[in-house]
Amino acid sequence: MKKITTFLCVSVMLQSVAAQSFIQAYKDRADMVTQTNITTNLQEFGNLGIKTTGSVANTNTLNWIKNKYTSYGYTAGQMVESTFTYGSKTSKNLIITKTGTLYPNKFVIICGHYDTINGPGVNDNGSGTSIILEAARILKDVPTEYSIKFIHFSGEEQGLVGSSHYVNNVVYQGGVRKLDIKLVFNLDQVGGVKGNNNNTVYCDEDQGGVSSNNAASAAVTQQLRNCTALYSPLQTAVDPAEATDYIPFEQKGEVITGFFEKIRSNYPHTSKDTFANVDPVYVYNIGKAAVGALQHFATASTTSTLNKTASVHSLEAVKFYPNPANSILNIELPDSKVANFSFEMTNLTGRSLLKTNNETKINVSALEKGVYIGILKVGEQTVVKNILIDR
């Protein structure tokens, strides 16, 4: 995302959720976003290299995304590759369609770009890509009244080339609107900055461009803020919509909204836009907000499929100490009855260095001095912490 405007219209008022009711089934599904999946997606995305539009790495990333959808159970018939040219280069957008039960021909689009420039782009935009993948995984078999299109654009960094091609050749053909779009929900640069207090996300609102769709954008952006408050721990503020993949839609009069990180990283478009410099917990929390909001926008089933009798242990209060650690790292679980859990430590590139099961005293004496990632998993719940080894 190339946001160049320095003025930000920020609302700091407390959010009102009166206009939307809490839906337990939506919360249950939002809580199905896992830190492990988010972290794995970010690391794998980073390992695919610099994904310049038309490059081998760009194609490899497209195939990586396709393989993810196949593993979730999406069929070849639900996936469309849309080829476009940029100069002498060719690249592809990937569109996955999940058909709605009541309005199959009206679409909620959730989108983000997967191309990068001058670096692996883990924040810009592996973060948005990872969240869209999690949303698609979780909602694959959830009935929604409106159809959903999960779209991964290329060519964003060269000036919204892929999304412009899609709007001008698929949404519109010969100047005639062929696709009935309810709204476009874009995720771009939502990785945060490691070490910052990343507790707020910007919700993008259309405040310019085609003025006829500004009021509708303001309404859905408020709904996005409400959903964020209902289904995640994050706070929100409003940011004017700018140069990312919803703009070609906005220019045709479509209704847009989106997420963008509040504390802006300086690493995008550089070689330092790596997993080591993003906040995977922030991405995880935005993922929960996105899944909650997408269900609201597409009107998902309110019947939960979770087993309400299952034992669920909150990991919010887990403690790792001492941190920094020297030879032994202790894990203190919030519930002493937790019997089955796993713990893994990786380096900042995602390489696994040790794994244990059901141990609360971890021998870390073999690890060199430095920063590591600790991943504790209990059933479907995961907590990720930065662990410092110091001697």
C-alpha cells in the first residue's frame, strides 16, 4: 500500500455497538482464527522472496495461495486465474468464489494484493494475504446469504494494475456492469511493528473520489468498527481511503472499506519487510476482526457448529518466566487442569529449534543469545510470545 497523504482524519470516540448485536456463532468462528496458522502463513509468504509482478517468485506465490485453497477443500471450479499484462510482464489475479444461499449473484469482496517490491513484503502484504486465507478456511462450509469472492490481486505496487484490470474487464465489460457488488473489503499492510503497542487498527472510509458512494462507505466502515469491537480485542479509528486495491472499485461507484495498521511501519518496500519485523499477534487479532466482519457483511448462518460442552481453557493469562531466560524457561498456565499442551520455539525466520509436550520447565540452555518466538498450543488455542535468551 502506497499511502502518501500525511493528513489522517481520526475518530477517537468510543465505538457504539448498539447498531449491531453480538452473535455468538460469529464470535465462535472469529475465535477459530489460529495464531499458528497466521504465523505459518506469514513465515511461508516471507520465504517465497521478492514477488515483483511478473517474476518467478510472483508466480510461485500465486501457486502457494492456490494450494492453500485446495487444502481447505475449495474446488478448481471455484478458482479463476485472471491474467493481465504490465509492460512486457504478465501476472495473474486469483479469484475464489463461495456461493451465497439467498443472493448468489450479489457479492461481498474481500481482497488484498500478494505482489511485493524490493523485499519479501511480509507486512505489505503478506499480512492481508494471511488473514484472507484464514477467513476462507474458516468460512468454507458456513452458509452465507450473499456470495463471497476472496480475491488476491497482483500488480498493486505498480499502480493498482491487477485490481484495475479486474474492475475494467470483469466487473465491467464494454462499460456495462456485469457484477453486482454489495461492498469491497480490502486488507493491506496490517502487520504492525514488532515491539510496539499494536492495539488499534484503522478502518478505511471513502471520503473523496466519487462522492455518491461516500455515505454508504461511512455506514459500512462504522459496521466494520462495530464488528471489530464485538469480535476482537482491538480498538479502531477512521482513516481516509487511499491508494490501494479498493480504489478502482470506488472510482466506479462501488462501496468500499478496509483495514490498515494504526502505527505505520517504515519497512514496507524495503528488504527489511520480513517476518522478524512484524507483530504476528496483531495480525491474528485483525484476523479475528476480519472474520467477524465478513460474516456480518455476507450474513452468515447464526447457528454455531461448535461443541458447547467442550472444555475450553483461556490462554490469555499464560506466563513465561523468566523472560529474558538463561537456562530454564518456565510456563505457568492459567488453568492447572490443562493436561495436554505443546510448546515450540522458533527463530525469527520460522525455523523450529525445540519442541516439547506437557512440560512446564523448558531447557533453553542450548539456544544462543537472541530473540525467539515461543508458541504454546492447547487444543485449538494458541498463544505466541517473544522469548529473549540472555546470558
